[in-house]
Amino acid sequence: MDKKKSFEQELELSIYKLFREKLSEEFDIQVEQRLDSMKRPDIAISKGDKRLAIIEVKPRFYQGKSRVDAENQVTELAYSEGFRYAIIAVDEEKLLLKDCFLNKNNKFKKFSLEAICHIFEIIRNPDLVPGKEYRDAVFKKLVEMTTNAKDKVIAFKDRNRAATMMRDEESFFFEREDVEDELFECFLKKFEGDKVCRYTSLASLYRTIDEGTQSMCCIVGMNDRSECTYADNYIKDLNVASIPSVKTLYEASVENRFYILSCMNEQKYDDLTMWRLYGDNTKGVNVLYDVDKNGLTGFKLYNIDYAEQPGKQGHYALNIIGALMGMKVDGRTFKLRRWNEWKHFFKPYEYKDEMEIRLLYNKMNKPASKWILTSDYQIVCPLMIFDVKKFPLLIDKIMLGPNCPDIKVNQLQLELMIKEHIGLLRLSRKYDVVTTSGIGTYRM
């Protein structure tokens, strides 16, 4: 028998015995369980009808391209066949685990055998995890109030039934902030399409091409002054007392962390109302972008969630989030530590026709690229500037508005400018980039 194959089989058997000794008999551990004619993991661990983990034995693999290939292969196998965890066993002591249910793109991390088995045992008995009374209260309220996203909420509850809850003197909260991210994603729709469009001024487009940069303005400098306050005010208007997640006063240090690029669904690419509102009163441009989904690290790209009807209590998702924020257990209030970021994806009913898709960047502790004085509202605000070659939105087409000055001349000039600046740009196409609006009847 091939020595390499023999070594792997011996290691596989050794790994099997280690898990069998550590896990209770409630867990079914199968060696070389065939899932279909093409794929089979070295080891598969289940409990009842729940597929928990696959283990792939990969001795001496963990370097260079073989490492990436192995991680991708194990992830795809676990993810496609419905196993929550993917494990790579390099040897008896080096075990690398990834939770595929939380995020398919998460990294593998090293865990001890004892830590992995403890995770599995906790899944078997979530009551062992600290914070049971707080966790149960959050899940109960969430399920009671949800109708529109019931399946998502139940899946969230099942995935996180063993999530640890922490507490301080006034509040309780999830230990891991990524659990909060999952909670918000029950109500927000991540953009899964390929293209978005954005109305802007001709001057703004000129700067992008001339400098090879894309700027994002701090939320404070947006043209709609309610951008910073809508969700906070809505939650407060629910008459929920003392919500630690919601600010009581304007906090510049918090608001200045978040930068926005307001885009729209491709259906709005040549829309007269949008031209008038956001395209410099039809004199501007509309840029159609291809979305680079692999380049969204550090960014969030989500469809805006609009209220279902105008007025108080007309926003379904915020009613539920507000109820969670206002609930008390043991004298403590539930706190969402990521609220100040996620709140920027909720808007009033009156804006629903815009079909906004919002790109948000959290600069964390990075300094702003520069400070500007906004022309519309004369507000001093920070700006983040990105190299377009590293930006997640790639220019596909540029449409000039119905009343763009000298529209035919500018169309030709922009094509020439793009050609000469091609080294600064990252475009989906190199020719016939600039078009003109099909709206020919509107005059200012």
C-alpha cells in the first residue's frame, strides 16, 4: 500500500478515536461516510437529524496554495451538504475549525480537541452556556413579534441557541457582536445582484476620473438631515424608557465613523424623478456599477428597509428591534452594540420609491482622508477617499442627464478623458462607456 495513503488512514483512525472518546454516545461519528457519488468526508459527525461537522484529514498540507485549495474544498463540502462545522485535521493536535453557518467566508481557526468537543456538547445542551435566562427572553420576544421573517428568525434562534450572553450593571448583550449582525440580517436584505446605479453631479464624476479616486461622505454631511436621526427617533417614539443602545445626544465621534454611498436598483437607471432629485436637476450623470463582491471586505452593501406605512409604528422591523431594546430581564435592558452602524439601513415610508441600495463603510479608528465644508448645508464633515482600483464598485457605464451641458460634446470628451486616464481607473469596459439619457421631453 502507498506509504502516504497508509499514513493518512492511520491518522484518520486516530482522529476518529480521539473524538469518539471525548464525545458522548449521543453523537454519531462515521468514518468515510459517503454523501454522494462524488464527495465524501473522511469523518462525519451528526446528532440525530442534525449534521454537525465534517473532518478532513490533511497532513502536511498547511502551506501555500495547497492550504487555500484545501480550505475551499472542505468548506464547500460542509456548506453544500448542510454540516455546520468544517474541520481540518493536520495532525492529532492541530485541528482547524470554521463555523459555516455564520459566514461561509470566515477563516479557519485553531482549536483544541477539548474546545471543539465542548462546542458540540453545548449544542447538545445549550443550558450549560452562561446567560440562559437572557438568551431565552430575547428569543421568545423575537419569535412572538415576528411574522414576515419567521423562517429567518427561527433559523437565527437555532444557530445561536448556545450563544453566550454577557451583562453589566444596566444591560445584557450577546458576547459576540457577529451574532448581532445575524440578528439585523433577519430584517435587512443583503444586496445579491450584480449592478447598482448612482446619480451624481458631472463635477463629482470628473474628479473620480481625473484623480482615480472615489470619495464617501460621512453620514453627517448627507443631503437629507434625517439620515442620522430617523431610526434613533423612531425607537424613542415607541415610548421605550432607557434604551442603552440609542444615543440621547448627538455624538460626533460616533457619527463620524460611518460613510455612505447611496446607490439605487438598476431599474432606476434612467428615471426622471431621480434625475431631478439626485442628478443635479437633470444636469448631472448616472453611473452604472458592477459590484465586486470579493472586494466588499470592510463594507456593507444592503437594500434599505423602508417603513410599510407612514407615521408612528409603521416600520415593522424597527417595531421588533425597539421591543427587543426595551425589554428588561433582572432589571437589565437588552443592548445592541452594533446599533449605531446598522441603524443607517432603515428609512421612512416616504422614500420607498427610491429603491436605495446603500454602501456603508465603517472606518473604525482610522483617520479621515480629509475634511470638507459641504456646499449644500455648510457643514464641516470628514471624507474617506478610496483608490478606484480597490473600490468594490466598478464603473460599467456612464449616462449623461437630459439637460447635461453640451451633452454631445461632453459625451465625446469624457470618452477621450477615460481613454487617457485608463491607467488610473478600473472599468468593466474600455470603449463606449458614456451614453446619454433616453428622456428627451423634459425641459427645466
